[in-house]
Amino acid sequence: MESDNKKISGINDEFDLGLLISIIRNNFLLTLIIFGTFALGAYIYLKYTQPVYLSEATVQLGQDSRTNALLQSTNIHEQSIHQEIELLRSPVSIGESLSKLPLDVNYMIKGEILSTELYQTCPFKIYYEVLNPAIYKQEISFHFNDNYGFNLEYSVNGQLVGVEGTLLDTIKTNDIALKVTILDYQRILEIQNKEENQFFIILNSEDQILSTYLSKLTVDILNDYAKTINIKLRDNNARKAKEIVNTVSKDFISNDVTRKQESANSILQFIDDQLAKIYDRLYESETTIQQFRKDHQIDETKSYELQKLPSVDSRVESLEDELISLGVEQKILSEVETEISENKNLDVYRLVSLLAGSEYEGIIAKSLTNLQELLLQKEQMLYVVKEGSDQVKALTYQIEIQKKLIIESLTSVRLNIDSQITQISNQLNIYYKRSKEKGHNYDEIEYSRLLRIAAVNESFYNTLVDRKAEYSISKAGYVSTNRILREASEPTSPIFPDKNGVITVSFAIALFLCLAIILSKYLLFNDIMSVRDIAKHSSVSILGVVPKYKKDIPNSQLLVDKNPKSMISESFRALRSNLKYIITHDEGPKVISITSTISGEGKTFVAINLGGIIAYTGNKVIILDLDMRKPKIHLGFNVENDLGMSTLLIGQDQISSCIKSSALENLDFITAGPIPPNPSELILNKRMDTILDELKTIYDYIIIDNPPCGLVTDGIENMQKADYPIYICRSNYSKKPFIENINRLMTDNGIKNMCLVLNGLEHQNSKYGYGYGYGYGYGYGYGYGYGYGYGYYEEDSDMENKNFIQRFLNR
């Protein structure tokens, strides 16, 4: 057949439900071990991993205050949500909040594996003074005695320090001075006596506290449109995480009011300074006017008329009003330019307050806002890097560029105002000249000019007074519009390790590993499990199957006489019956030649028991052991191997002296004899035919136990000469590629009538189509049914004696 010559693949490329179930059943215990191992690993990981808790609060940033809306003034304090976040998580802001909490001392309990912090729940408290900074971050152990004393122990720079003291003493070493106050002495003793736990503390400096919790605190935008932010902190202590988050969020609200009030105070101080300067100018102008009036003998009635002099013409009145307005704008821009140029500690809020309500507020204020953002970035960066770093230098350069642009803009605007003032002044001079020609004298004109200068100063002064009133009202109305939408609560379960996640991952890995093992075993499985595996790749006749013997096979491998009602015995009866259907051309005594591919497939076991079951019928049977390299017949019958086939083939002994009888009537055997150096030459010796011919005169059946033909070729000639050449395969032991050897013997060596016995078939495999029974199938072979119809078997009674677990695993 063409299929007989096809090479058998080492990969199982066909789906076989029975094989899959069989592999799963055989690896059931391994699966339990894998799942148990991962379950135990997950339990240990969850139990002995330091938990991490997450506490979070939600804060909403407010809009313009009602006071600013009422006054219709610019909100100089309004910042973007990103600026607020940077301000909130700045080291200065966080440091102020952390300083309000008792974070300088960590009170701990040291367990067998994990250490637990007793944040604000420790039954004692210490008051200390650090004398050596090296004591920070070192474990200081405490052990309390029954007489209200304690032992203190720590290590600094590799040196161990131990001190004994009482609760009344202040303990002092070279590194620290401390005093212990007891809050709950009974609880101290209970904790110490429980699994020998030990108290210890860790001291933290301000810088260490700040660096520790800055890395644990995160501030994120929750909703940009609603201006809500999330403040989150991860820590090993749930209560500590809650208190830190709540303190930071509450301080952010209170600091917002403080920051705005400080800014308002700065603006008001700046306005007061400007008012003092303008007041001096106004006083000087009024003094000059009084002196001019006195020198030129201008009375108040005349003065009032002279004040009205420029207003005779409506055009002149309009020009003078415009000139006064431009003068105020010019003074404001000059003050802003001077502040930017000369003041290194620039306060943009003060400048914006001056520009509020002016014509150029929109143009200049936008540039000042950009400058303020750069200054804020530089201030925040200085908390992280040094003054001379490249990042700070780059920001400083951008700030100077921005200042230069603002000054250039101010200069351009101021020049434009100067040009307008010059034009208006020229027009007024023309008017004054015409007025003089009409009879007005010089003194009146000069007096009018002095009055106009005083009006400019008075207008600027009044503007500053109005601004001061606005900001005073705004300061009084400052209430933080930021609010806490959700305060942090104490978390009840840790975010790490995630219990459900760890269990899920452990289960998934265990499942994946088990599936990988089962799948790899299935794909790489190339054992012969049933006669169906053989029938797929060979046309060899299936003589029958022998079930697996559940108990240990005794030294004497002859079982058919010990358990005549067992499955083993019935299977050999089936083999004996099936031999009748193999057609042979010769009458008389028959030669049964048995071989296999490798050692261990059960050819000796089959030879002995097949001979025994045939001897039960009254036929005389002899078994010859020709496997001289690894003889076993003498072990099967528990006799010496001092003489046998090797001595017969060299002519040393006679047949009669080598024949030995078994305990079973009509069953004799000849052992292999001493192992010869040349077994192949002895087996192929012509004397072998002479021995067989002589034995045929005495026995009805001659059973030859040949060497494995997959390893050596000694037994092939005997297989060719045999009336019943039988090839042995063992279930779940023999490999599928062994079938190629069977096909080769049939095709290349011409053993056409060879038949096969499948040995060691497990009882469970029959339930998945691997059974055995009677009925015509492949050639002389038999089908896949299971059952003999003989009723009770001794192996069945053994199953009933097994406990539930054994029966379950067996299934």
C-alpha cells in the first residue's frame, strides 16, 4: 500500500479527541500542582507585599470675584488652570502643608517580614533633639520592660549604640536627646508580646519629608472646562495619605486668599507711593500758582475769570481737555517704563493696576501678562535647578527680551503722545498769540498755563485715589472662589497589590502554562495508543491486544495460570483463537516467531503467556530465547541461564539437556544460555534449522523470542521462516515511527503474513475508541469494541476496593 511507505510525521497533526482527553487525564495531577503553586504564590505575594493606598480630593478653581465684577476692573489675579497646578505642587506650597503634620517621626512595628507604621496610633510618643544629622533615616529600636523601663538601640556610621533608660529620664547620646511619653502602656506590652514584634522609629528631616512626598503626590486636570483638578497621594498608610491630601487642598484654598491680599497690599502700597509723589507735584503747582498770583497781583475774582479765559472758545477748551488727558497718560506710561527698567523685583500686578482704565491697558497689559508668566516659570524652576543652570539662563534671556519689547512699545506709545502734545501745544500757542493780539497780556496767558499744569497733576492724583478706593474695596471683598468639591477619605482597600488582579493574573498564567504543556504534549505526542493508530499507517493484520496489568508483574511473567479469569488471561485466549484464522501452507507443528522494535515492548511477556495459554489446550509448546544480548526467558521462569541456545548452536550441549519444564503442563522452554560474543552468527547458523526440525518432532508449537529487529537484524530470518510471525507494540510506549519498521519487514523482507499484538493497552483508552474486542476489521485484525462476555474479572473487583479519589483519578 502507498500509505504503508509514507514517512510518519513526528508532529501530531490530526485532531484526536480521545488522545486529548487521555493527555488531560494523565496530566491532571500536574495541572493541580501548577494551579496550587500559583495560588500559593498569589497568597504569599498578597500577604507579604507592602500595601499602597490611594487617597484623592477634587478641587474646583473659581472665576472672577463678585467685587471685581462690581467694580468692572481687570482681574489681575486670574491664572490659567496649569499655572494653578504648578503653584499647588510647588515645593514651597507642599512644604508648608507637610510642616503642619507629624511626619518628622515614623512610629513603626517590625514584623517577621513586613513593617507597619502606627501613624497617630502609636501607644507612645517621643520628644527629641537631633545632635547629629546622621541619625536621620536610621532605625531606632525600642524594647519596653515590665518595670516601665526601655532599651534603645540604633546604628550610625556602622557603630552600634545601645542605651537603657526609664520613662522619667531624658536619654542623651552623641547623636540624639529624647524623652519617651507613654500613652497606652498595656497596648505596648500586648504588641511586643504578639509574635515578638518590635517597636522602632525613623526620624525625617524637612528636606527628606519634602522629597519623599513630592514624588508621591500628583495633581492632574480632571475637567479643563469645569476647571476641576484631582489631588492624589499614594502611601503605605491609609490615614496618613488622607490627612496629607486634605491638608494640601485646604491650604491651597486658604493660601489663595492670602496670596490675593498680599498682592492687593503691594498694589495699595505702590499707589500710596505714587500718591505721595503726585501730591508733592500738586503742592508745588499750587504753591507756584499762589506765588504767581501774589507777584502779579491777581485777585481771586480775576483769577476765576482767568481760569475761564481759555474756555472762551469751545475749540480751545476741547484742546486743553485733551492736553490734560494726554498728560495723565504720559505720566502713567513714564512710571511703568521706569518701574520695568529699574526695578529688578518686578511686580506686574502693580503696573497693571496703574494701567487699569487707561486707553493703552489692553495693549500693554497683554505683554505684561506674558512677562508675568515667564517670571512665574523662572520662580518655579528655581525650586528644582540652580540659578546658573542653562534652563534658568534661557528663561532669564526670554524675560529680558520681553522687557525690551515692552519698553520699546511704551517708548513708541509715549513718543506718539509727545507728538500729540506738541501738536496741541502748538495750536494753543497760536490761540494764545491771537488772544494776546486781541488784548490779553502775557501774565494772563502764563497764569493759564500754570493752572493747566495743576489740573494735570490734580487729574492724575484723582485717578490714583480712585484706583486706591477700588483696590481697597476689592481687598475687603476677597473670598477664595476655589472650593473643595470632594474631600479625601481614608481608603479601605489598597490599590497595590490589586487582589483581584493578582488572582486573575495567577489563574491566567497557570491556565496558560497548563494549556501550553497539554498542547505541546499533544502536538509532540507520537506514542501508539491503540490499534487505530497502527491501522492508519499500516495494513498489518491486528492479531489482538493485551490489556495493561495493573499490578506489579512478578518475577515469573507467566500470569495466565495464576489468574485464569482476568482480562490478561482472556486477551491471550483471544490471541490463541485468532491464530486459527491465519492461513498457513504447512500442516503439522507450527513456529511462532515474536519480535519488536526495541526492548521493553513486552515480546518476552507475550511469548511466555501465549505459550502458556496454548499449553492449556493440551498442545505441547516450547519457548526458545534467541535474544542472546539481553535474555529474559530464564528470569520469566526463575531458572539459571547456564546453558541454552548459545551452547546448542555451537554444539556444546544436546537439546535434551537444554530443555527445561515449567510449572505448567505441556509448556517447556530453552533459555538463551551464556551471552556469546557473536550472537548474529549463531542465530544465522544452519544448525538453527536442525534444532527447529528436531523440536518439531516433539512439540506442536515452537515459540521463538527474537531480538528486537529495530535494533539488530538477527531475528528477521526467523520471522521469515515462521508460520506465525508476530510483531509486538506496546501502548503508550512504542512510537508511531516504529510502524515504519513493520511496513519495511512486510515489503522489503517479504513477511506478508505478519500480524501484530498491541500490548499494555490501558482500560480507560477503550472508552475513547481505543478498546479491543472481537470482530473482523483490518485483514486478520479485529475491531475497536471492548468486552469479552466472560462476566466477572478480578481487575474489576480491585476497582471496587479503591477509594473515591483513586476511582476519580483513574477515570
